[in-house]
Amino acid sequence: DRIVDVFPGERRDQIQVMLAGALQGVISQRLLPAIGGGRVAAYEVLMANDAVRNLMREGKTRQLRNMIVSGQQEGMQTIEMDLARLVASGIIDFEVAADASQYPKEILAQAATQRSQLMAQATVAAGQAATTGSGTLAGV
């Protein structure tokens, strides 16, 4: 909307069509304070597929977020998805993520799921390190 809104009202429909045809993707980032100091980027990624282009042509940009959520297999992600990853990995605090988002409850739920997955992976890795190729405990 910000790009289209720069143009006079009578040209906006034409600009929407031109933008929808030319756009390949959009990456947006927010720089956030990291737990250990410094800053870390959280990304939102929109890839311009046919459905995204149709929404843009029709001026239905408010629906693009739903397209990002459903387009994860195409490499798309909402900022909340990346914020949840950063929280679950211990890179940023939840409060920082919540301040950077319109959907903090979504971040909390996704971060909890991701943290559980990370813990499960760590448990499996620890179990594999403690066994030999025969499946018995090393040193037993």
C-alpha cells in the first residue's frame, strides 16, 4: 500500500497492476536487540506467486499476510514466524519480540512449539552420542 499510495488516486489502479506484474518478492526486516548484546534481524518474506499477484492487482493487500502464512513451502514467512524462531533459540527476549509484532500470542505459541522441537532434537542427539553403532551404551 505504501508504494501505491504515493501516486495520485486516479493512477493507483494502473500502478497496482504494474506492480503486481513486476514484483518478484519482498523482504522486510526489523533490527532488534539481542540477549547477548548487539542486534539481530528478524525477517518477513513474501514471494510473488500468481495468488499474491492477483491480490495485489485487486488491491486486496490486507490479505497478503494469509498468503505468507500459507506459502511457507515457497519460502515465505511472517515476521512472527522469525520472531518465534529467535525467541525459541534464545537469541531475543519474548518482550522484544512482542514489541515488534502485532500478534504476540502467535509468537508465544510458535516459540513454545519450536522450543519443544529443539529440546526433542537435543535429547535424540544426546542419546545417539551415548550409544555405539550396535545400539548399546558405550562403556557398558
